[in-house]
Amino acid sequence: MEQQETAMFIRTKARGNRTYLQIVENQRQQGKIVQRVIANLGRLDILRQSGEIDALMRSMQRFSEKLAVLGGGLFEFLGARASVHS
């Protein structure tokens, strides 16, 4: 059986005049990329206003060995070096 390559990411999806946040998985199946929505997180404007995006990112950083969320940006550990992304 062939091992499947997968990659997960966050994307926005516009529906009418609203934008929603989704967790999506890319899978290679029979030589083609297929996207599957893992979770609909909700309306982007409400998630931002309520602070839920920030809370989710803080929660997820506990499991990352390479990235950390700081006040104004993303802190990336690069061996002995570090860089900040805004």
C-alpha cells in the first residue's frame, strides 16, 4: 500500500460577504492533490473580535518545537539563531 503525503494548513473561505476560517488537509491520492476540510473554525471577524484566534495559537504553541507566539509576531527558532515574523 502506498504511503500518502499529507499537509495541514489554515485558510480563509469567502461565502457571500463573510469570511470563514478553516483547517484544511492536502492529501496526494493517485497522483492528485485532494483537499479536505478538517474543521470550520467560524467567521473570521467574530474570531478576531473575541480573541479566539489568539487563544487557539497560544494553545497550539505548547506542541511546537520550532515556533513560539510572541506579542506582535511569530518567533521562529533556527538552531542558535532566532528570527521574528510580523
